[in-house]
Amino acid sequence: MEIVLSGIRSTGKLHLGNYFGALKNFVKMQHENRCFFFIADYHSLTTHPTPDDLHGSVKQVITEYLACGIDPDVATVFLQSDLPEVSELYLLLNMNAYVGELERTTSFKDKVRLQPNNVNAGLLTYPVLMAADIIIHKANKVPVGKDQEQNLEITRKFAKRFNHIYKVNFFPEPTAYNFGDDLVKIPGLDGTGKMGKSEGNGIFLADPPEVIRKKVMRAVTDSGPTRNNQEMSDPIKNLFTLMEVVSEPETGKFFLDKYNQCNIRYGDLKKQLAEDIIKFTNPFRERITEIYSNDAYLRRVVNEGAEKARLSASKTLREVREIIGFKPF
């Protein structure tokens, strides 16, 4: 059984792309591995240093992950800020992290371009904190997207560097957890790219039915096919992709036949798609509402998760301090 760690940024709500992209696999993965899932509230400050409601965002995110099936009795679910050991390991790793290598990371250069007035030290050392999150639990696998692959490679570099500098074989070098064909790319409603929070093209698991209907009815379409079996434009492909994941197979076949026969009505397709999305998200939305209002349950999840995570983190940090030479008199 491998140790798997995944961080969750504490900004925004979960949308269909989040669920089908990775979260559905997390729910399965937690029963096959020793999993640590944490809310990366420290990380969120690198791009939002003065959040309007950090606590509210954290509460919303952890509620939605629990509602989707992350089980705190099976996996370890905790807040990054509840582990002071992570901050100390972050400090120690920074002593052997070099400005030049951090400045060359793609994620740092992208953020500098996007937020030129907020190029803070935390942004520069983001990969170091990410490394501390991972190796403090000696994780073997980390589910990461393409945008984080370089940072995971830097984590491997820091683990290897620590082992080399102190002449030990202490930290494993974690690799990416590959879901393979299980990953599904969910498109946005704007006709291009994938579904995302910042793009404003997403359907969130907590959206009420009336909001879902409005969003779907505004989805981008084209003027319709003019000949039988005409190749679809990207916006129409997107709608059929959404239908594949939330609708019954016969529903998708019905509208595909209509498209290929040049008598499809996009308004009818959108209405059906909206109702199918509502049917799919209803159980999540109800569970989100139930969990969000149960402060006692959330408090227990967070406190017990922190306690379990500290057992792992404190042991690692204690051994790291001894390796470096921090010893009591």
C-alpha cells in the first residue's frame, strides 16, 4: 500500500470538471492506499494574501470534498495550517533551495506575469512548501495536473538533495499518481477549453437548479448542421461530452441522431442536459447543505485529521532535526 498525498487549494467551489477530473478517483483511491488529503490554506495566500473570508473558503472546500465521498474515517483529512511541523520543514528545506532554480520554475514565471504587483517570497518558494507538504509524510505518490509536474520534479530534487547532503537514505522520491484512462476532461460552457473557476464557464456541484438551467441555456452553440453527419464544431462537441457523463446513453444517442439528420434543436438539447445535470448534482448539493450546517461534525473531522497527520509529520520532523544536528543538551 503506497502513501498518497494530495493538496486542495482553498479557493472557489468544486465544479463538474473537478469531480470527473480527479475527485471521483480520489474516492476510489482512498480505499486502495494510505491517503492524506489536505486543504492548502497556506498555499492560497501566495495569490490571495488578503482573502475576504479564508475560514469560509476552507469550510466550503472541505464540506464539498466530504460530500463527494472523501471519508475521514478511511483517509487522513486535515488543514495545512494545523501542522506547524510543515512550516518548520519548509524553513529547513529553504536553506538548501536556491533562488535561481526557483525563479526558473514555469509556475513562478506564469504567476509573475499574471500578478506583477504581488511577487512575494511565498510565491517564489511555493515549490519548497509543496515539497514540505509531500515529504513530511514520506509520500510515494502525488496526484498532480500538468501545471504541477515541474513542482513535483523539484520536490524529488529536494528529497534527493537532502539525502545527498546529509548522507542518508531518508526521503523517498515521490512520483506522479497516474489515473490513466480514468481521467475525464470536462469542457466549459463557453465552447472552448476545459471547465474552470477563473474562466467563469463552470457548473458547480452546489449550484441550485435554477442557476444550472440559466448557465446551460446560455452555453455557446452554432447555427446548426447543414448536411447529414456533418462534423461538429467545438461548442457542440462540448455539449455532447457533458451529456456523455451525466445523461443516459439513449438520451445522448437520441440527440446525436437528430444532429446527424440535420433536425436537431439546440434548445431542446440544452433543456434536457440541464435537467440531467440537476439530477446528477442533486445528491451532492443536498449532502453539501447537510454537512455545511453541521459544525460539530466538521470540527471533529478537522481535529481528528490534524491529530492523525501530526503523528506522521512530527515523527518525520523529529528525525530530520536529528539528521541535521538539532539535538537536546
